[in-house]
Amino acid sequence: MSVTPPVTTVKTSTRPRLFTPGPVEIPNRILRALSQIPPHHRTDVFREVYKRVSADLQWVHQTEGEVLMLAASGSGAMEACVVNLMSPGQKALCLVGGKFGERWGSICKAYGVPYETIEVPWGHAIPVAEVEKKLDADPSIAVVFGTHSETSTATLHDAKALAAVTKARKRLIVLDAITSLGVHPLPQDEWGVDVVVTGSQKGLMSPPGVATVSLAPWALSAIEGDKLPRFYWDLRKARKNLPAGESAYTPAVSLIYAVGEALLMMKEEGLANVHTRHRKLGAATRAGAQALGWTIFSKSPADSVTALEPPAGVDAGAAVKRLREIHGITVAGGQDHMKGKMLRIGHMGSYDLSDIYVVLGALEECTNALGRPCTGAIEAARRAWEAA
């Protein structure tokens, strides 16, 4: 006979915990790297750091191409891709399955770039056959802008298959990997992905402020020639300065130290092990939440973040609020039409199984407090972790 855990009215934590889809919690080792006195960015000391971090970014992207760092959020890198890859009069194809897929279209619209879309309901992956059909029907499409892990819906799209389709048709594909790099396998060169963008505050477990654009070896020339107006986002300047270990403009020096330390941690763990750990984290979170009556929103779940719809009679917004106020845990709610209808638990970066126990134990207490008797989250998570 199961026993329903008691409901508490006393705060269970004296420190805040982040389980958002970014920014993520920053490990102490990275905080120490961040806190050191930064050198001037035009010195040999920093040039060597810049070169090392750039090389380690190539490692995590699994590319022989070049990875360019920008002082920006991931959206800055997305905009840089549009202005550096699109020529006047060219058409783009934007793959839309959530809030961040929509952002590609918003950037194209802002620059007057004509574009088509393939849209799917939130929580569904982009059908690769539809991309194939659209490209065959419209030879004027030059670049496909897509998302690997859609943060707003916790949905993983098939990057390998999408790249195969675009490569066979000699079109460029640009993937937002902001919540997938360092979480899911994404071997850029092996899969034929032309351009990948990411940000520092997700799988790279660092503060926001560094964005990257990874150009595969064969895509380096794609930023040359007559493109859209560009100045700060001109990636040609970044490429020109990279061999010397410098950026075109003032870099985010302290943040680059943080990213560098994060990459060292990932290299010590091993990239395959990083991916395996995240696969297990995703499986454990989904299983534990389902044991409490919550429903997995995505039909193609990512391992970076889990989107959950509440059991009948439980308000998702109230659960988000109680997690924060009673347990000191910050998760994210839904966006746009899903606002108040879901919560999203982030588990990318340095999280381990004990962290998942913490957030699931708190979610179990909140679900009981909000009127849905339940138990068993921890055991379900443990079993899923072992099986994944």
C-alpha cells in the first residue's frame, strides 16, 4: 500500500536552484575560472587562451572547419548567419516547430529576406520528407534554417536526416544547436551540417554572452561575396582575426575563460560519456514525472529539457510557483499558447542523477499539495536511468 507524502508549508531549501532550459547552473570550477582577473584581450596571454578555446570548440562541434566566437546571445549568432549567408534576392526555408524555429523567420523578415516555412504543431518533429518535397519544388531556396533541439517544446529534430536532404540538393543548412550542443550527438562534418550556432549558457554550462557560429570546412566560402548589409555581424572579420587568436571587436574575455573551462571539463569526461549522461538524465526525468501523472508534451523528446503537461486538476503555473517559493527551484513555464499549460525542466550541463532526484522530489510534493495524490517519482527515475 503506497503512502502519499505529506504536504509541506515550510521552505525546503535555503539556496536557489536552476532547472531552467537556460541559463543553467554553473559548476564551481567554471565560477572560479570566471572570477580570475582578466587580461587585456590584445595580449599574448589572452591570444593563447582564445586559440585554445577555439580549438576545443572545434572538438565539441566535431568539425575541421572554423568556430567563430561572438559577444552575443545565441540569437545574435542566428542573425549573423542570416546576414552572412543570404544574398539579395535569395530565398530561405525556415523550419518551424516552436518559438525558436519561428525566430529564424522573424530574422529573415527583419532583413527583407523572402522565405517559405514548413510548420508543424508544437511538440512534433519536422517531417524530413516535407523538406525534401519543398526543396524539389522550389529551386530558388538557397538556405534552410532549422533547429536541432527546440527549447520551447523540448523536441529533438532529426539533424542527420535533414542535412542529408539539403546536401543532396546542394543547399545550405544552418542549425540552431543552442540546447543540443554538448547534449546530443551532432558530428557536424560527419553528418554534413554546413553551419551550426550555439550559445554559452546551455550545454556549455557557462553564463550567457558568448555565441558561436561553426562553419564546416566546405562552408567557409559561403560567407564571402555579395550578402546582406553587415558590420558587427560580419563573419569575414572574425575569420580574418581568428588565426592570430583575436576577435574583430572586444571579446567577452571572462566568459571565454568560463567556456574554456567548461570545454576542459567535457574533454575530461569524454564527449560520448557527456552524451550518454544526458540521455540518462532525460530518460530519468521523463519517467519520474510520468509516475506522478504528468504527461510528456513532445512526441520526439530532447534530452536537454523536458516539457510536461500537468495531471487533471493541477495547474502548471501553480506548480512552477510552488517549486520556486517552497523548494527554491526555478523551472520554466510554457511559451505563447502553452503559457500556463506546461512546465519545462532543464537538465543540460553538469547535472547528474542526484539533481534529478531533487527536482522530481520537489515536483512530487508540489503535485500532492495541488490536489493530485502521487508517489514513486524517485524509483521510476532510478529504473529509467539504469535502463537508458
